[in-house]
Amino acid sequence: MTLASHPGLWLIAAAALLAVLRGRSRAVVALAAPLVALTLAWRLEAGVHLRAGFLGMELAPFAADALSRLFAVIFSLMAFAGALFALNQPRRLELAAAFLYAGAAIGVTLAGDLVTVFVCWEVMAIGSTLVLWSAATPAAYRASMRYLMVHLCGGMLLFIGVAAHVLQTGTTAFQPMALDGPAHALILAAFLVNAGAWPLSAWLPDAYPEASWSGMVFLSAFTTKTAVYVLLRGFPGTEPLIYVGLAMVFYGIVYALLENDMRRILAYSIVNQVGFMVTGIGIGTEMALNGAAAHAFTHILYKALLLMSAGAVLYATGRRKCTELGGLFRTMPLTAACGIVGALAISSFPLTSGFVSKSMIAQAAGDEHLFVVWLLLAAASAGVFLHAGIKFPWFVFFQKDSGLRPPDPGWNMRAAMVLLAAFCIGLGIWYEPLYGLLPYPVDYAPYTGFHVVAQLQLLLFSGLAFFVMLGWLRRTLTITLDTDWLYRALFPRVVALYGAALERALAAGGARAARAGERLGAYFRRLCGPQGALARTWPAGAMGLGVMGMLLALLLSYYLF
Amino acid sequence: MVEHLPALQVVLPLVAAPLIVLARSPRFAWLATTAVSYACLVIAALLATRVATLGAFSYALGSWAPPWGIEYRVDALSAFVLVAVALTASFVAPYARRSIAAELDADRQYLMYAMYCLCLAGLLGITVTGDAFNLFVFLEISSLASYVLIALGRRRQALVAAFQYMLMGTVGATFYVIGVGLLYLVTGTLNLADLAERLRGVEDLRPVLAALAFITVGIGLKLALFPLHQWLPNAYAYAPSMATAFLAATATKVSVYVLLRFYFTVFDPAALFDRLPTRETFLALSVAAMILASLVAVFEREVKRLFAWSSVAQIGYITLGIGLENHAGLTGSIAHLLNHGVTKGAIFLLLGGVALRSGAASISVGSLAGLGRRMPLTAFGLVIAGLSLIGVPGTAGFVTKWFLILGAIEREAWWVVGAILASSLIAVAYVWRLVEAAYLRAGQGTRREAPAGMLAAGLAMAGLCVYFGFFTSINVAGASDAASFLLRGAR
């Protein structure tokens, strides 16, 4: 196999074309490139396909095994579905950026060494920022800047971690790592930033909902799932991940229940679902890892489906808040139906894809006699049904009649939703192909009487609970505070990087922390800002004095030491 | 013929300068300059290959054997710097024709070319010579030429900037010559290799320490070591486009070379780094430059000044490796001589095109609004070079950062690692200001790219930023050899 059979490169090449093409040829490229990538990903053979030397290191930028094939396949499939959905998106940058982003994500999954992982990691950050950016609203622009900063910091952590790892071990190969020192801790932290692990998760619900109606479909698929992939490969069975995962699961549920914006609900739900996968990785048995990988696969499909249905609503109505929506099933029956299929899948309803994947993680917890973990996962499953399974479709498509009468969207958006809905149900019934893709041999039957009955009971009672508690859940217009307040509100005041915007933020604020930050910021502005002590042109005499001072200091230090 | 190449390297541009002055024709001047620049690149490449295969060699000027005569010496480090300088020259020379024609009156254009050739001769001479006093002579040749280059700028501030640079540069050169004088006093020789031998065992003598201080400050001024950098922002900002690009990419780098040469091959590095606070001094000053100068760049409104401040910060990266004093760190430093050269070169070359089309003498960040539509290729090139400045993987800047971080981790200097990362985040902020202006803000004016020759040179250099990010056989292999060479002399 050569570089030409790397599925990610095809997407990146297509991204370059999409940036310039228009009209019919653009549609052809947008749909054909992911199909080529999908074929290549499907036919990937295990082994290292390309070696390269870089900066004196042995790299394997193109390598594959069962795990990477699984992720390459789902990422290519997702790129196709997303491109189909986004065909009528008027902003041309978005699809090009999304393909760059998807190609880099595939690059991560096919990277045999940590340096390639890092490079693709950074390209993903840029690609996804551009996707956000192309929503072209002021809110999206500000969100994309915060998003970029978080991911650049994450990239930095990864950078130092990889450098230290290379120094320590002398190899760049991407192998399972033990949590045995600063190098691997930094790498793990960087992975967790992208996974949206609490408390580093706030960037996700902050940024994703600001993307365009089609952009968020792409965003939901790649960043967190690439993180799941690298955790699967790098840190399987690392125990702290169980607790990190559980924290994510419940964080996602609580915030999603409090939220009013339909797309923020789904964003929190991403954190929640990735939490299931991270928990599985922490458990670390073959069953658990299989479960995490399978759940990543199915989650990409049904979360994309949910976001497409939300995107179609946003596209048709321009509204995002649950309080402003409702009753749309009358005029958008297909969107509503697809949204419900996605909602059932995310709730692991039997005969949907979610059921065949998520139950593996719970089963693994049970097999390992992690009773508390098992119990919490079961409780969380009920919570998922509450916040995503019922809440989203209920408030958007039923509830009250909001008076809106938008039609179903165009053919391509409908086709994309139907395609994913078919996958959600198809994989729930014919799950063997999915199990065949998993990294380890599968010894698990999802449709046993116990599994089905237990899950149905769980769903039934949580469904009951939802309608009983509807009065409390009915959303009002609120803003929910999250840890991103720290860097959305507090941090900027301290760092004082963005001159005028910062001053406005300061005027708006007024907390004591802000005043302290203001002083620090003002100090740096006085020092470095226009006409600051550092920035202004010194008179020649002052320069000369400085030189003499430097000479004296050096002489003194030499003589005294 | 091959054995005369070290001399030819310097003599060619040195002879071209008076010829250009005699001919006075801009066209001849440009042709001669370009031919000389390319010839220098070929010679530098030949010398580098020879050093790589046969090792360092020396050339006795006028057949006077060293240490009595002047020795030209080409080793791994000087070959690398020669290539870096000549490479920049070969991009700047073809660019110069349109740029100079647009910025200078026809009857003064030949001066610019002549000064450029002199400056090139001086820089190459500094690099190739093995004699401390001859080095001073070339330092003065290149400096005097660069004062004139800057003073030829269109705005009246150029005169003040050139004057201040001249004051500081003269102080620097004087300090250097005082330092060399003190060394001569102690050892009785001016040949660098000879000096190194005779200094062993007497490093703790007061005159030697004083010489070290004078040379450090003198060369520190020339290379704009923080806080001796104040002359630099204005000099770069007000010089003609072509001069800014050339000086930013070469002049400070060659001074760094001089510092490396003295620190690692003349003085005893063991004494320098273990008994004196050299390491701490350089780490502290470099980190201060990386952070503070980058912050100034974030607030700066004038684009050329912004990048001049960024240069001060990037010189911090280069001197950081000296403070780290290990193989990875020095490799990063030396590779950055070339990496930053092509990056800043690309930026200033492209900005020259922007200035030409906008017609204004200075470019503010605000006036870049809509550049992405007006000059799409130029804007794209600027973004690429900007990414290299930040150190995004796949660009030359990343290679530097990688080695510096390896070096810092090896020293277990985690605060330095943090500082490198903080500095690159600040670089994101100032590069982003340009991207935002160029692509997000609407501007006026019709679509009109820079003249083809200027655009091609700028884009080619931006291409090099990417090339050196992926194919590191020139920048890293050369720098790694040079670093081994320096450290071998040391321990």
C-alpha cells in the first residue's frame, strides 16, 4: 500500500478542491471523495504501510490495525453523510474545512507514531476552528477563538508530552502507555482535553452550538471520537479513566437537563456519551474496549442524525431554543421521525444501534464485578433517555404548538437523515458486521431476554418520570454557568491580550478578580502597549545608558562569580 | 579553483559594489547583483558539500600562513551560515528590481544595489574569516552598508532610525574591538584558533573576563539581544522593503554566529558555562525577549514594526539554545538561523508587495483589511509564513521549537518549556490580528497582486518555510553537524 491509499489524504486533497470549485463539480467531489476514502478504509490491511524519518526519528505515518480501521471507516462514512447533508450550505469554506478536519482525524487513526498524531491533532484543531468560523456570526467568531485557544493549549500539552516521551524512551511508536511520569501524564491530559473530559469539557458546549446548521454535524463526529481512539490505543485499562468517564456521564446529563438550547442539549449529550466510552476504556477488558469502540461507532451515527434533525429545524426556523419551538411534527414529519430514531438509538432502545454497543460496556463492568460502576452506568442510561431520548424530540417536535409551519428540508438533507436513520436501525438488527469490525473477538449476544427486559424497564420508568416531572423540566430562558466561565470571563481579564475587546469586557465586569486582572493587564499595556516603556523609541542617550548598564552588570557578574 | 572558493565567496560581492557605482545604471546594477547573489549561493553550496564530505578546511589569504596571515576557515557552522545568507540573498536580489524601482528615484537606485553588495560581502566575510580583527573589518563593512540601506527608506524617520542604529552599531563594534584588543594583550594573537589555544588556562584573568563582557555586549548589540534591541524595530520598520527583508533574514543571524564562534570555539565553554553565570543570563534574557517582545508585537499597529518586534522575540529563541548549551538546544538555535531567516524573509518580501500596491509609506494592521480578496496570493503567503512564525507542525518554525523543547526538557528546565509555549501562543495572537484583518474585515480596492517578480520571490520563500518543515536534510542535518562541531570543541 502506498500513500495514495491513505483515506485521509483523499479527503484533504478534496478539501483543497472544494475551496475553489463551484456548482455541480463541487457536489461530485464532495460526495465522491468520502466514498473513495470509505472504500480505501474498508480495504485497509493491518501493518505499517509507510515509514519516514523526520528530525532523526523513525516515524510510521501510515499504519493500520483493526482498531484504526474501525475508526477510519466510520470517519469516512461520516464525512459522506455530512457532505450530503451540507450540500446546500452556501458558505463554501465550511465543507472544505470539514474535509480537512475529517482527513486529519483519519490521519490520527492511521498514525503509527506519536509525532504524526500530534501533527494531525493540530490540523484537526485548525480545521474544526475554520468550520466554526464559517458560521460567520459574531458569536461563532468569538466561540471559535475560545475554542482555538483551548485546543492550542491542548496541543501544547501533547507537544511537550510527546517530546518528553521521545527523550525518555527513544521511540516515537504509539503504544499503550502507563501513567508513570510527567510525559505520559501530559499526553493523557491532552487527550482528555479533546475528549471533553470534565472539568476540561466546557469548550464543547460553548463552541459547538455556535456552528452553522451543518457545521455542528461535522464537529460532533471527529474531535471527541479521535480522542476516544487515542485513549483506546494509548491508555487502555488506566483506572482513573473510569472516574473521569463517570464524571463526564453525569455532568452531561445534569447540564443537558438544565439546558434550553436544543443544540446545547445535544452538545452536553456528546460529553455524556463520550463518558460512557471513557469509562469503558478505563475498565480495560477486551469486552469493555470492544464496547467503547463499538459505542464510538454507533454514537457518531446517531449523534449526527440527531444534530441533522436539529440542524434541519434550525435551517427551517432559525431558532434554537426549546421555549421557542414545538409542534413541528405536523409540517416536518420526516425530520421528526429521523430525530426520534436518533433519540431511540441514543437511549439504547432495543433494535437500535445504541443498544448493541452500550450494553457491552455495562456488561464489562458487571463482568469485572465493578458493582458501583455498573449501577451508575445503569442510572446514567435512564438519564440519557430523559435528556436526549425524550427531552429533545418532545420539546422540539411536540410539546405546545409554537405556530411555526416550516416544511421538511431539501432532498439532500432528507437523504442524509434517512441514510443515518437506516444505519441506526440496521446496526441494531444486523449487528454482526459491526462486531466483526471490532478490535477483539466478540463473545457477546445483545439480545438476551435479560438485557432486553432490563433495558425496556429502565426506559419505561425514566419515560414515566419525564412526564411526571414535566412541570419542572419545562424550560425557561436561562443561561447555565459552567467552568468555561473561568476562561470566558475570568481568564481574559487576567491575560489582557485583546486590547479593546478586553477593555469592554472589563467595563462590563467589575468583580474584584477583574480589577486585579485589570491592573495586571494595564501593567502589561503600559509596558508593552503602544507608547509603552518597552515599545516606544528610546532616545539614543537612553539606549547608550542601557548598553553601559548591561556591560556593568555582566562585568560584575563575571568578577563576583 | 575549489581551494580558492572561500576567498571568492567574499571577493565577488566586494568587487561588484564599486563596479555598480561606476556604471550607475540601475539595470546593470540589478543584473550584477543578481548574478553575484546566485554565484555566492553556488559557492556556499559547494563549500558546504566539501565540508560535509571532507571536513573543515582553511585557506591562507595571500598564501600567508596563519597565525601571521589572515586565515579563512570553513567548518560545519560557518558553511551552514554561508548557505543561509546566500540563500536569502538569492531570493532578495531578483525581488529587488521592482521594489527598488518603486521606492527610490532612478538616480539613487544604484546606491542601493552597491550597498546591498557590500553588506553581503561583509556578512559572508564575517562568516568565513578565522581572524578576530578581520572579522571586525567585515562587521564594519556590513554595518556601514546597512546604515545606508536603512537611511535610503522613503520616510524621514528612516534617517533617525539609521542614525540610532549607527550609534548603537558603532558602540557595538567598538566594544567588540576593545574585547579583541584585550585578548590580543593577553595572548598576542588575533587568529581565532590560535586565540583558543593560548587562552586555555588563563580564562580567569581579569582582562580575559573583561574581554568576554565587552564582546558579549558588543555582539549582543549587533544581534539585538534583549535588552540591547532598541535600535531594531525602527530600523526594520523604516528601511526600504528589500533592505528590511535582507537584513532581518541575515544581519542578526550572522552576529549570532559570531557569538557562537566566540563562546564555543574561542573561550573555553567549560569555564564559560560552569564557572560564570552565562547559562542563567542567556536563559533569562532569551525568555524575556520571547515573552515581552511578543507582547509588544501584539499591541503594535504598524505591520513592519510588528514583525520587527517579532524578530526580537525570535532572536530570543535563537539565543535560548546558547543558554541551554546542549546538542538539541544548539541544533534548534542554529537551525532557527535559517528557519527564521526564510520565515521573516518571506514576510517582509510579501509586505513589500503590499506596500507597493497600497502606495502608502507605512502599512497599518487596519489597512490590511480585505487583503485576502485584494491580493489573495500575497495574503496566503503571509499566512503560511505566519504559521511558521508560530511554529505550527509542517513548517520550519516547528522544527526549531521541537529541538528547543527537547533541549529544555533535557536540562529539566520546565519553566523554559512553559515560556516557549507561552511565547508561541502570544505569536498566535499577533499573527491572528493580520489574518483577521486580511480575511474577516472588508476592505476597499480592486484585486491587484504584487508584481510577478516580487510575488514569486516572496511565495518561494514562504514555500521554503513549508519545505524546511518537512524535508530537514538541509536545515536540521546542517545545524546538527554544526552543534556537534561546537560541542566537540567544548567537552
